Amino acid sequence: WFRYNTLLGSDIKFTAGWDTQGLPVELQAEKRLGITGGKNGIKEYGVEKLVDECKRLVYEYNKEWVKADEQIGISLDYEKAYWTMHDEYIQREWQVLRRANEKGILGLDYTVIAYCPGCQTSLSHAEVNQRYEEVSDPSMYYAV
């Protein structure tokens, strides 16, 4: 919808967003803090300390993401960016779920979800598709 209407000439604003509770951020924080042992390791270290590190990481890399976006020509509204750690964002998401439930459009169902035994958590489609593996990409360069 957004891309289609943008191509039609509509002035569509794309809002930036910073996810502080996503698996990639949590894994990076665990790595930086030296946490091992999955959920047990997190409990031993302290959940609040891990959450604080996740927030620090997002703030730390935020400026780099904005700079990279600008360099490759991505235009986002950074002033109205959402941060998943902010209470306003969390409250808004709960309000949306509450309204959906009140309108009867929120339902209970069962589905197959990818699960990571090492992380002891479910995985999003994006995380499953990324596969998180390093690959060799040989290239050949020559002067013209």
C-alpha cells in the first residue's frame, strides 16, 4: 500500500523505528555481557541488566543507522520514530490489541512457529529467513 501510493505520487511518510526487544538486539547484548546458558544464564545475570544493555545498544547504533540510511538514500521520519522501549509505544500497542478484542477481530488460534532451542524463544519469519550464518562471497575486481 505504501509503495503503491508513493509511486502514484502521494506524499507518504515512512516512520523510522527502533526495536529494543528483538532477538538480534538481545543476542548482541548477551554476547557483549558474556551471558551464556540461555534463559538460565539471563536469570542468573539479571533480566533488568540485560534490558538496560539492549537499550544502550539501540541508542549506540541509532546514529550509525541514521547515517547509513542517509548514505544509501533512504528517507525516513526520524523525529517521529518509534522506540519499542518507550512507555508510549507499549501503551499504544496494548490499546490497539484491546480495541481489536472489543471489536471481536482478535481471536485465538494455533499455528506452527519456528523455535530456537538455543535461544529458547520463538522466531519471526525474518529471523528464520536470515539464517544468521556467515558466508564467503568471492569477488573479482579489475580495472577498466
